[in-house]
Amino acid sequence: MLRERVSDNVYWFQSEVYAMVTAGAITGPSWAVVIDTLAMPDETLEMRAFIEEQLNVPVRYVINTHSHADHCWGNCFFPGATVIAHAECRKLMQEKGPEALDSARHQNPIYKQIKLVFPHLTFNEGTLSLRVGKKNLVLMRTPGHSPDDISILVEEDRVLFAGDSFLPLPYFVTGDHEELTATIKRVGKMSLENIIQGHGDIILRGEIDEAVRQNLAYLTNLRKAVKAAAKKRNAMEALETIEIESCGKSRVYLGGLAEELHRRNIRFLYQQVLKESGREDPIEF
């Protein structure tokens, strides 16, 4: 696990095992808030040990940015902490979590130590604020990657923990292309010092404008390419020719996972384009 102090009492953690997934912590004089957990139990426990033993504060709250396993299955390793999320996150965890965890346990025994802990405190509309020492955290909806996405702004430092709403390669297969586009535009107008992506490295102030531009360009270019392919006689072959580089991104992102995510984006967006035109051509993704 990698870790870094982003600003006073604000910390970033990144998995060295799974997809560069990230988490965070904000500490006060008496307790800490954790933002997301890491995908591997050992790394989440290492993160907790650093907070409790080196920073010398217990974790009182865990915030889940969304319901995907790599960001919330570690809730169980913070016993006694109150878990906060969007109401839709709790719903999706309850509906999909048990089956997904059962499947994961059959594939890898490491997940046998996982116990699903659903959010205790949720919100629907507007924002939710939480004070941690001298830091004010603002929880806000940022949908697009998934319907339950939230981001957390550390107001004093202008640091945004964006979860998967902001990634090296925008990914919307469980969400909505247009909502993600709107969210990224909104993030670009927030006058931030840092963006903590749900996967990947920290985006610094001087890099934010370019990162926003590239992500919006990718989404725009991808939609144009998919719409053009959908009009062709052999649409499936045309879809296969849409390269990630032609849309403005690189396949090396996220340790090489970007290419597979790009292909999933294409297939998902193709289904959306067909629905918009009143057609249907089911494909697996």
C-alpha cells in the first residue's frame, strides 16, 4: 500500500495490488474519518493500523463514495465506526452485495474474512456536512460512474475525494454517459487544489484543467465514434475498430486495465445509442 500526506491531517492511500484503487483519511484531535476502503483486506487493515497506531486516533466514520466492492467491502474492518453514504448506495449494497461476495469467496478465499456492513447514515438530495477538527467535509452527489456516486470536498484545502466519478479513464458502464459528463464539468469549475481519483494518482492543481479537458474529450469522441459505428451495416465490426487512442486516452492507464474498460464503455454506449433510436441489439458486456 502506498500513502501520502496531501495536506495537514489529510491522507491518501493507494493499493499496490488491485487497480490502483484509492482511499483517504482526515484526522482530527480525537478521531478520524476514512473515505472508502481498499480492495484487499490486508491493505485496508494496514491503512487502519497507520491511522490508529501512527496518527494515534480511532476511526469514528467511514464514508463510502459508492457501492462497488473495491470501495466498500472493507467497512467491516472498522468495527464501531458509523458508515455514511448516499441512500442509493445502501440500497445497491443490500441488493447486489451478498451475491457478489458469495461469488468472490468461491474465487478467492481471502474474501472469507469479509462481512458486509451497510451504511448506517444516508442522505438523498442536497449535501451533508461533517466537521473533523478544523476541517469541514461536504458530501455531494456526483453521479455518472454509478447512480449512487458521491464526492467529498475538504473545504479548507479544496481537496476533492472524487471516488470513481473522476478516473484516468472515465467509466460509466454502471452509470450514465451524460451524467458523468455533467459531473466532470462541475468538478472542473470547483477551483480545486487536488483531485483524489477513485483509482490512480493524485491530480495536482496545475494538472486539473488538462485532466478535465481530456476526460471530457474522451467522452465526446467516444460517443461520436459509437454513433457513427451504429449506422453502419456491420456495426459490431465497426465498434471493434474504435481504438482508445483515437478517443484521446492511452491503454496503459491503470496498469493496462484501461483497454478493457474502454471496450466495456463502447458496448454499453452502443446499447444506449440503439435505445435512443428505438432499436435493440442485445450484446453482452
